[in-house]
Amino acid sequence: EEVIAGSGGDEIIELLTKLFVAPGDSMIDCPPTFGMYEFCARISEAQLIPVERHDDWEIDIDATTAEIERTGAKILFIASPNNPTGNLLPDEDARAILDTGIVLVVDETYYEFCGETSAGLLDEYENLVVLRSFSKWAGIAGLRVGYAIGSELIVDHLMTIKQPYNLNIAAESAALAALQHQEKLLARIDTLTAERRRVEAVIDELDGITYSPSTANFLLMRFDRFTGDEAYELFARRGIFARKFSGRRLENSIRVSVGTPPQNDLVIDGLHDLN
Ligand SMILES: Cc1ncc(COP(=O)(O)O)c(C=O)c1O
């Protein structure tokens, strides 16, 4: 009664927005963050209110709670770890937001890489939803399986508006197989974390490149002497597809996923070229 599965976490983000946002309602977003929240706000014809994160990418709690009170916004999505900055939402910040009464969706798509969760607050707060995905840890993004954990009240309402056959049989089989082989799949995360640390150690030695401390399977890199576009092009020529961004705060940054050791070697070569 307290869990709902969806065709990827994305479907659940869309369902939650549909459930809580009517045209003209305010929806707060805390950029830089995952673009789907803004996308869903737009298709629900919400009025989007950006509350920028601090320079260390933490949520500006005072400004966020003030905007919640001012606008009467009904739902807020916060990714933890955040995409693309990699930082977590501390429980203390989650509580401050939940105490306003808004529905807080903590998007834990990258949970398995960090082991930190807001799920411990579920018993205390009926307005908390925790979102998870099989896309990253189980590596089945193309099969589209995600799920949310929340109060029976919210899950009940989501069940009434979701399509009855939203999860196809192939996706369901893959998710069940992933659960059956959970231990083996999760063991790969240790390798990935060690590889992230290896890339970080290289950047630590380079001039003009920094990264945001990350708890996820990617690194947000920032260049003093290059734009994100230039770094993107250089990596692309080496067959590495990074994520670049528009907007003032990330125009000198790219996000790079941590791959296999040979793939990370290519990234490291590219970083030396950029130095
Ligand atoms: C923060 C965040 N939430 C949700 C998703 C969507 O995941 P899914 O593949 O389960 O739809 C992503 C995908 O990259 C993401 O980064």
C-alpha cells in the first residue's frame, strides 16, 4: 500500500506533478538540478519559481521555505544525490521543508551509490515521498523501472491516476532478475566508487580543473580556462559523451559519468589534454 512502481522514476515524477499541480499553480525548483521537474512543471502549466542553490550546491533552506509559504506551492522535488552536483539533502533540511506541510519528493535515483536516504523520515511525515529507480544501480535504464515509497494516502491517489499497465512484462522481468542478483549488481558499486576516487585524484593534481564532491556515479567538473562547450567537444572527439549545460552557473562545467576502468582512462587522458 505504500509503494508504487512506474515506467522509470520519470513517470512517477510526471504522475506526482499531475496529482498536485493545477494550471497556474506555483511550482518551486532548486536549480541546478534534474531537468524533468521543470519539464513536468511546464507541461502542467505551472508557474515555475526557481530558488537557486548556494555556491556549495546546498539547498537555500531559508529562501525555499519562504517561497513555499509565500506561494502555497504544493509539491517540491529535490534530488539526493543531486543531478548534476552530486550532493545530498541532509535530514535537517528535509525536515525544515516537510514542516511547511508541502509534499516533498526526495528523488533518490542514485541512492545505491551513496547509501544515504531520507526514508527514515517516512514514518514521521505523511507528506514525504521517496523516489527510487532501477536505471542506475541495476543498469536497466532502457527498460524503465522506478518506484516511489510514500504514505498510503498519496500512493492510493497515484494508483487512481496511473495507467493500469504502466509497467511492461519485459521491464518487470528485468526488475525481478535484478532483485534476484542484487548482491552481484551492488558489488559493482564498490569498483565504481574506487574509480570515481581515481578520477578525482587525477583532477586534484591538475591546475584549472575542479570538481564538486560527489556521492553518485558521476562528477561535475569545472574548468578555469575552458567553457563546458569546449570541454564537451574535446571529450566527444575521444568518443566520450559528457553532459554540458546552458546557464551562467554551469557554463564552464560538464558532468561525466564514471565508467569502466578503460573508459575512465580515456577521461583521464582527456583531462590531461585540457590542462
Ligand atoms: C535525479 C534523477 N531523477 C530521476 C531520473 C529518471 O530516472 P528513470 O530512468 O528511472 O526515469 C534521473 C535520470 O537520469 C535522474 O538523474
